[in-house]
Amino acid sequence: MNDHTISLVRESFDLVTPIAPQAAALFYANLFEADPQLKPLFKGDMVVQGHSLMQMLELAVNMLDQPHVLVPALQDLGRRHAGYGAQDHHYDTVGGALLKTLRQGLGAAWAPDVEEAWTEVYGVLAGTMKESAVVAA
Ligand code: HEM
């Protein structure tokens, strides 16, 4: 992951931060449309859940150049997700819903290089989470 990728992800996420609650709601709508079977896994309040998701994404985006901080946090998150019932293939569905949400939320600011940067970054986040879920199993 190079500096340009990190800048593209940070700059685009900054545009989403002011509309974080709406972006989170849109994300879950996209996710449950893509796979309605995921809905029962989410047992808590969806507003609180959406807030945690956006906070975690913000942390991840800020820490992309500090892997010694980011990786252990993602490993813990991955282990917790194994407990929530998240399976490997769900990460693709979540990634698809996230990219769709960013495309919808960013509008004219969405561009092929932004999509490429988010695809790479999501791949790293999801990959780190999935690896630690396997170790915990
Ligand atoms: C990079 C990908 C992901 C990120 C950043 C993320 C982030 C989060 C965060 C921050 C929480 C709050 C609870 C906690 O910190 O443990 C959470 C909960 C949860 N996530 Fe994820 N998540 C991701 C992928 C997934 C995937 C692939 C699934 C699969 C279905 C999933 C399902 C859930 C569920 C079921 C909960 C608990 C909801 C509840 O207790 O009601 N997440 N996620």
C-alpha cells in the first residue's frame, strides 16, 4: 500500500465523515439487500452498531501508516467477529456493500483510482481480520 493509496482513502473518507450516520444506515441497507441472511447476526441497536462501524473505519483509515497499532486492533476485531458468526465469504459481501455505499455517498468524488484504493485497503483490513479468526478457531 503506497502513500498515494492512503491519501486517496483518507481524502475520500473525510468527505463521508460529516454524513457518517446516513452512510452507516445506507451501508446496512446495501448489506442486507446483498445478503438478507446476514440480518439475524446483528442483534444490537443498528444506530449504535453503525456508529461503531464508522468509528472503526475512521481509526483504520487514520492508522494505515501505523501497522503496529492497526494490525493488533484488527486481529482482536477479527477474533470478535468469529464469535459474531462472520464467515470468510461474508467479508466479500461486506466489502461489496462498503464500496457501493462509498460510491453512493461520494457521488462526483468517486473515481476509478478511489475505487482501486478502497479495494486494496478493504482487502488488507478484511485479510487481517480473517487470518486472526482462523487462528482463534
Ligand atoms: C473490515 C470489515 C469490518 C469492520 C471494520 C467491522 C467493524 C465492526 C465493529 C467495529 C463492530 C462493533 C463490535 C466490535 O468492535 O466488536 C462490529 C460488529 C459486528 N459485525 Fe462487523 N466489521 C467488519 C466486517 C464484518 C463482517 C464480514 C461481518 C459478517 C457478517 C460482520 C458482522 C458483524 C456483527 C454480526 C457484529 C455484531 C453486531 C451485534 O452485536 O449485534 N462484520 N463490526
